[in-house]
Amino acid sequence: MKLLLRKESFGGTLFVPSSGKRFYLNTKEYSELTSTHKLPPDIEKSLGLQNLTNIDLIVVEPDFLPIENFSSPDKVFFELTRRCNLTCIQCLNDSGSELSDELNHSQKVKIISDLAQSGIQEVRFTGGEPLADKSWFEIAKEAKKYGLRVSFGSNGTLITEPVVKLMQSIGVNSVITSLDGLKDTHEAIRGYASWEKTILAISLLKEANIEVRVNFVLMRENIHEVYDLCEFILSKGVPVFLRRFIPSGRGSGSFHQILTQKEYDLLNQSLSPLIHQFGSLIQGHYINESPVLSRIPLPFKRKSCSAVHRGMVVLPNGKLSSCGFLADLGEGEIGDLQKESFLSIWRHLNETQYVHTFESRVGKFNQSNPGPANGCLALAHAYTNKGEG
């Protein structure tokens, strides 16, 4: 079994790429695992792998071990291209056409190598539509070479049987696709004939035993179909994640689409039969949320917002952003992987307490936020800009 282990100030982050499970180790456990390649008993039990002797352990030890953060993010969202075959009305970054300065194949390969050596444990290829990039297969294969968990965030319409076979051949772990309502509502948001293609993609991925999840972006114009869509997808044994709407990209300025606390309360009530029946297969922002429990105490708070914490975004031109929404909302350049290594940028962000600039806006945002209180830096930033405008 292949395991990824990253050194931390508190010990280490252990990751199982095949399942996506992550465990935190203390310093003693980290030392013992690196020397004996034997898992702590509770982790063996959790994985159902007692007395496992064949561990392929890949260890990364970053030079910089911050006390108040992880030594590297867990996941990087890699926007392969801004090219997309759909023009969704709420697209977070106004995708459609390729950027003039997008990376070439060799530049993407170099970045994958840098990310792996930096301690990144999962790469999720997004866009635009990542499958619209001709290099997707070779780049994903490169990521798998380093033992990383590989996932795709795709609209699903380009996922055909040959594409699924290619994914199978390199061991793609997961695909997250999107449905925003039943057929008519979904296609009003995402485009004609997109519904059937996405439904077919879900079936093909299920048949190929590739993990698939459906994301549903909650908006005022589709909230009336949440229950029916969830029931339809969950009956196929496919998990659903209900995402909050963030006004950026083509959805910029659409603050009226954000649900209020009362609407979320009513939604939770209406979904309770499905939650009772399907359990954790249905989750979302403020919907049947599962608390994240750490098996050991961490010296810092594990934040709900992953920006400059558990996640980062590589844009199609190789520049870094805290998250895809913040990139579109005017965050500005915080690093360029064509000019410096990922870890050098990560060190700078942590040493300058970069993220605190955005976190300072969260409290004020939650005072006027019509929806549930949260720590989303992008929402807080969007509302701050709205106020300034």
C-alpha cells in the first residue's frame, strides 16, 4: 500500500492516496514510522489493515516547519486551462477561452514535480474544463508517478467511455462533477444538452469504479429542486455535496443568489429524510456537516477555510492564488511558479502572516452576513469589496 508522509512541526501528516484518508502523527509516531514502516495500531485498525507489512512509504521533509500552520498544503487545485466547452452563468472565474499566457506541457510537468517534492498530497485538476486541455492525460500520469492522489473537477460533458478508460489506465482516484438542478434548470444554468452528458459520465465512472461525487451550487434559482436532484443522485449510490454560492466570475455581483440563515434552516429540515436514509452521502456547507476530529492535538486551529492552510490554487499561467474565488475577486499575484519554488512562496506567505489580512475581514462580514456565520475568506472579501463599491 502506497502512503504519503509529510513532516510537520507537530510530527507528521500521513495520507492514504487510494482512499483520501488523512491522519496526524505526533513526533514520536513520525519517527517510528519513518524508521520501522509500521503504522500506529489505531490507524491500522481504522484502515482495516492490521499487521500490514507491505508499505510503500513516500516521505517528504520540507525545510520550513511553521508552528502555526502545516508545512505544506494537503491539496493543490491546478487549473490546467481556462478553456471550457460550457458557459455556466455562475462560473467562478468566467472560463471559456484559453488565456494568452497559459503554460505549455513541459512547464506543467515541472510544476507537478515541484508540488510533489513540496509535500502536496493531492492534485485536483480543474479549469475551465480540464479535459478540454489536450495535455490532461500526460499531466495526470505525471502526478500519479509521484504517488499523489489525482482528482478532476469536471463539468462531465467530455467524459466519454474512452476518457474513462484513460483515467482507469493511470489510476485516477476521483472525479467531482456538477449538477445544478433537474434537466431544465441545470441546462438553463449550464447550457443545452449538458444534463444527459453529465448523467452518462456519472454512470461510466461508477461502472469503472472511479470515485465520483456531484456538487450542487445552492442558489435562489435552483433551491426548489435540491431535494429531487439529491434523491435522484443518491439513489444511484453517488454522494452529493451542496456548495454555497460565492459571487465571483460570471456570478460576480449576484449577492441576491446567496441563501439566508432561514433558508438554510428550512433546507436542512426538508432534507432530513434523505440525511436519515443516506447519511454522509449527502453533505454540504451548513448541511449535515461532519465535524473534523484530530486524533492528536494540533498546535494551531485547523480552519474550515483551506486557503493558505490546507489548499492553494495554481492558475493556468503558473501563478499561485489562495483559492480560485479569491483569484477572480482581485487577490493579486502572490507567487509565480515559473520564477520560484512552491515552498519558497509558502514560506513567505507564512512568515508574513499573509492570510491574516483576509481573516481580519471575516468578523465584520459575519456581522452583516445574511447567511450562516462562516470563515470563508472569499465570501468575506466579496462582501468587503461590495461595501467599498
